Amino acid sequence: MKAALRQSDGAAVPAIEVVFDERRSPAARLRAAGHLGLREDAPLTVMGIKGREEDVKELASRINKVSSRVHGYDDGSTLFLAVEGLEDALPTVPVPVGVRAALARNVQILELPEKYKLVRLGMRYTLPAAHDSAPYHQEEAVFLDAATMGGYALLPQYLTAGQIDTVGDVQVLDKLWTAHGADMLRILEAVAVTDSVRKAARSVYLHHNSVTHRVARAEQALGFNITEPYGRTRLFLALCLRRVRDSDE
């Protein structure tokens, strides 16, 4: 049975909702955490998970097997987990194909509402898992650490899908996706986060000649060199904008 607290009007509220609710007093959130068995001084991992319902449940089950305590909170669009004892085991957890996740590490109980918001923003940059086996490289963005967003956290806060659609580089990426499929975007993601075509090719398990050919096509369409520092940064920004637009809820 899920732990619940009684409100002044007699209604029962799940304790996990209380610990995530910034409108609640610190005392109320700590009391709810106690009902859940969460210690005030125990660092938590906060994780958001999206995907098909059955696959999300499968990932939550896998996390439950390698952590000491897991509590789930569904906000209507995303399943959020507050997890104890996950840090060392996280790199070994396989993610069902199509599922994506963002997380915040070393979170204290009273930080849960703030980190919940941060993880929600991080979800806007995640990509669905392409393989059900760990580990996952950073460029795959399957387990995205929300702390790594930096200034990129501003994009999903202030830009609408309509505004992003006006960006020429994003329009070109859409055309490349239509003409050449998802593999083209997967290759461009790898190129944007590595410093050579050979490294990009290794990360997507393709021969470097195949990647070089696709890079040439992309550069012709985009009108700039995507393997030079400025061009790589510009490409990365366009890819991030596209992720944010496509995750608009």
C-alpha cells in the first residue's frame, strides 16, 4: 500500500506527491519523506522516465532491483522516481528500446521540488534508447544528467515550437531527416559531440567512409563545415533546438 497523509479536510494525499510539491512546507515534506522511509540526510537520484507504459514500468522494475529504495511519482506525462542507492549501479542498467530518461544526482529531500523541475527540462533533450544494453554513451542522451545542461536549460523554458521552426538550420535538419531517415540525424549527433569523423563513426558503429559521405551531404545542405569547431557548435545547437521542439508538450 502506498503511504498517504491526511489533509485537514480528511482527504488522503500520497506521501510521494507531498515530497515533490513545492507548495508544501519543508516540515510537511520532511514528514512525508519519513512516511516513505526516506532519510533526510540520504542523497537521492531523481529520475524522469518517458516511453511506452509497459517499457517505462520495465525500466522502473530494473532500477528497483539495483537500488535500496524506490518511490514513483507520475505527474500525468512522466514517471518520476526518487531513488536511494543507485549511483554505482546506474551505468549498468539497461534501458528498453524507445525509453528515455533524465536525472539529477545527490539530491536532498528538501531539494526534490527544485530538482524535479530541472529534470523535467532535461527530459526535453533526451533521446529514446536505440539498444537494450548498457552502458550508454553521452551522445546517445538516453540517461541525460540534467546538471550538464548549463545555459541550454533556457531553451525549453523560453522558446516555443513555432519559434524553433523559424530557424533555418532546424529546417534543413528536418529536410535531411525526410530525405535520409533517422540514421542521418543519429550520425550528425555523433559528429557534433566528437572531434573527428573517425570517432563519430566508431560511436555509431559505421565505417568512417559511410559517415564521411553523409557528412558531405549534410554540409552541402546546411552550407557550412560541420567538422570545424564553429560549425560543430552551430550543428549541436540546431540539433538541440530540434530535440526541444519535438518534445514540446
